[in-house]
Amino acid sequence: MYTGTSRLANYKNLKIWVYGYLVLRNRVRSDPVKILVDKWPEFNVIVCQPQYEQKGDLFKDTCIFAKDEAVLKETLRMANTINWTKYLCFGLDLCHEEIVMAVASERGACGSRVAVCHMMTLENISNLPPIDSSEISISSLDESHIGLVNRTWKFGQEDSVRMIRNMITNFPSCCVLDAERQPIAWIMTYAHCAMGILYTLPEYRGKGYAKVLISCMAKKLHAQGYPVYCFIEEENTVSYRLFKNLGFTEDPSYRAAWFIFNSS
């Protein structure tokens, strides 16, 4: 896998999330993931597939990297690669939508595209503007905060607790604490190493906590050798402007997309 991460590092932008996934998995022992390639070491397709063992695992994404669409179609058709009879959540380049939906139709899987996102990256940590956080108490989330994070997340439900626990326990996070040492704003890291679940409690908004958290998390990820990036849904213009003002950039021609199959 170390060879894989070094090779993927040569592919910018549309592969960074699979690269981030592999780098994080090299360093952190969290939920098991199966890494599949069409060939080695000169691969054309990589599939990072979590193991679905419990109901809460439905929140896990299968991340797919492809630089050859013919090989991608062949890989998705292989019975030992994808079980099209079960629930699936794919994250990949939007340009592969036609192939994914065609293979899903062949296999009798019913699904749809559920999100299209900008991918914002911070190429140079020095691009972050100076932010004064001297009077703000900053820490990391811990397991006692799982319920709060899950309740406030827009996709939070009983089945998402397992995913939130895995993120808090295994991956980097930052939070702002109040006088009672309770989190009032936070940002986390997904399994593919992207920053996400940025949230500030309503009564504490307008104080610049989001900027502080993004800056702190970006510096933390960079210091640990991780790529610094995030996904922002196309309709979330507020977050898009926030990250852009903090020095994050994007390839305007690229979009990441998520697809869900067999959800009922």
C-alpha cells in the first residue's frame, strides 16, 4: 500500500481523496477496508471498499479511482469486486456517472446520484490568512461528544452513531470549548482524509469559530503529512466562500459525486 500512495501522489486533484484514504489507512487502524486494484503496480482502477458488517456501516463510502473508463466498467462488472445486491454508496469522479449507472442497471441495482461537490484543496499551508485564536480554547473531540455531534449533523440518526464514533476515535478533529470545557464548534476528518462535519452551535455563531477551526485542522493535517482538502456540496455557497477566502482552491472542471444503490 505504501507503493500505492506514492504512485497516487503523482495524480493531482481528482485522485487526492483516494490518496488521502490510503495514507490515513496506512497510519490508523480503524474499521477494516478492502483495497482492490485491476493490476499492480501500474494500476488503472483502485476500489477502496469498507466492510459492511452492521446496519450503521451503511454510512461508509466505497471510494473509486479510475483513469481508464473501459477498465472501470470491467472492474465494476466483476462479481468478486462489487456485490450489487446489497446497499452501496459510491464516491467517485462525476465524469464516471454514465458508466456506474449503466453497470448498476445491468446488475439490477436501483440507485441515484445523491450529491455533487466541489473539491477544495489547500496547496500551500502558508496561504492561510493569520487568525487570532489566543483567547479561544481549542481541543480535540472525544467519545463523550459522540451524541452531540450525531444530533447536530444534518444526516445524523441512530445508524450514524457508529460512523461518528469511528471518526472521533481514530481520525483528527478540532473543537472550540466553552468555559465548562464543552464543545461549541467542531470540525472532523472523514475516512478519506477530507475535512468535514464543520458545525457551530447556533447560539455561538458569528464569532469566527469556523475560520479558527479550519485553520487549526489544516495545520494539524499538514503537520502529520496528510493532504489538506474538503468536499463542499454545490448548493452550499456559504461554506464555499468560507473555504475560498481561507486560501482553498479548486479545479473548476472537476466535481466529485456520490451515488447510492439499493437503499430501500
